[in-house]
Amino acid sequence: MNTQTTTKQSQNTQLKALIFDVDGTLSNTERDGHRVAFNQAFKEYGMDWHWSVETYGELLAVTGGKERMKFYLFLDKDKIPENIEAKIPELHAAKTRHYTKLLSTGAIPLRPGVERLIHEARQRGLRLAIATTTTPENVTALLTHTLGADSIGWFEVIAAGDIVPAKKPAPDIYDYALTEMKLSAAECIALEDSENGIKSSTGANLNTIITINDYTSKHNFTDAIIVLDQMGEPDKPFSVIAGNANSASYLDCDLVEKLHQQAITA
Ligand code: XBP
Ligand code: MG
């Protein structure tokens, strides 16, 4: 291989960007955030629906809040209040209002290591993006109330919600982010927490790091380059569930780059 080819190849596979999922990855928003907001919206509309922690875990099989409500209707036709299907967009808007209000209280923090990794990536000149199923307002509310309003500008693309017609597990949202950044999948790493998430990211050919949570610990992550219980901090080490952390005890940019290079050359 001549020098020109080597240089060209390393240019195309050098890590340039991190693409973050939101719910479950940046923050454990589902159980105490989205679920609570759905229940508040149901109450506001005088409905007797209530999604328990357990039921919500089952409903997470379907991504997207509007889609999740439709799925619930489909599961039990007896629960259908009149004209509810037509009301779903309105109900979902109420849910978003409740959810963003909840975030504004600071009740939902980022997961361990997220803030540190984002700062480190920025210092290294790695580009940042978001690829999520959730509504755009939810992303800006989470970022604002955890990292500060300026942090919205740290992410060059916030690919969210209905921006693509097919939500995760379809690869569309990651494909969209890659197209917007004009990067190839080999130049990026995705960070995800769920099976629908990794199906989406690997469907877009992205190498993917998984940090699990209570709702996703039993999911299939065979295609992940590493599976961790959390990103961790220097004083709060992660546990490696699958893969090789090269004796690191928390996820930093050195480890991300190492994992990326190993995956690219494998
Ligand atoms: C998580 C989701 C979302 C939220 C609800 O997506 O599936 O549907 O639960 O958000 P991700 P909306 O992990 O990709 O961030 O109600 O705004 O749809
Ligand atoms: Mg997720």
C-alpha cells in the first residue's frame, strides 16, 4: 500500500463525530419523565389511562410518543374513549408541555459521565450530533436544564422526532444526521441504550457504544462494539457487560477512539 492510499484511508476512517441518542443514553428520562408526563396528559384530558412503570416498559417497544399511544389503543380496544385517535396529536402536545415543564424543574439529571464526555469531545474538536425519536422541544429542554442553553449550539445537528417519517428502529434518523454533517458512518460513533436504537444506528452502518439502563438491560446488543452499564466517571467506574474496555474504568475520548479504530480495522 503506498503512502497516498494509507493517508486517504486514515482520513476516511478517523473518528470525527459522536452521535448521541437522547432518552436512556444522555439521561434516564423514560420512567420518571416521559411516563409521568403521559399520565399527567391523560389526567388533564379526563381519561382513566395510567401507565405503570411495568406497562411503560412494554410500551417502549414502540418508539415515538404518538406511535406509543396508538400502540396502546391497539393492545386493548376496550380502553378506547370516543374519538381518541383523532385527539392523539393534541394529547401528545399536552404530554410535551408536561414533560418540558418537568425538565425545567431540574428533576431529570444527565447520566454519569455524559457531561464530562461531551466537554472532552469538544476540547478535542470532535463534532457532536443528536439522533433521537423524541420531540425536538424535549431535546432542547433537556440540554438547557442540564448543560445550559448554550449547549444547544454545541450539537451541529439535532435530528429529532418527526423530521424523518420512519422512527427507530429504522436507520433514517442516523442517515439524516450523517447526511447533514456530510460524514460517512466510518467517521462517527453512535451512543445508544436500546435495541431499537442499535438497530437504527447499525442500520446506518455506525459502530455503536451501548450504555444500558433498567428498561434495556435484557435487550440484544450483539452488534455493539462495547456494552457498559454506564459511561462512568474517574471515581465511579463502569461495569463492562460485553466487549473489551482495554483496562479503562470510564468512557473517555481515548477509549472511544480506541474502540472506533478496533472496530474499523476488524
Ligand atoms: C425515545 C422514545 C421517545 C420518547 C417519547 O427515543 O422512544 O418516543 O419515549 O418522546 P430515543 P415523544 O431513545 O431515540 O431518544 O413523546 O416526544 O415522542
Ligand atoms: Mg434511547
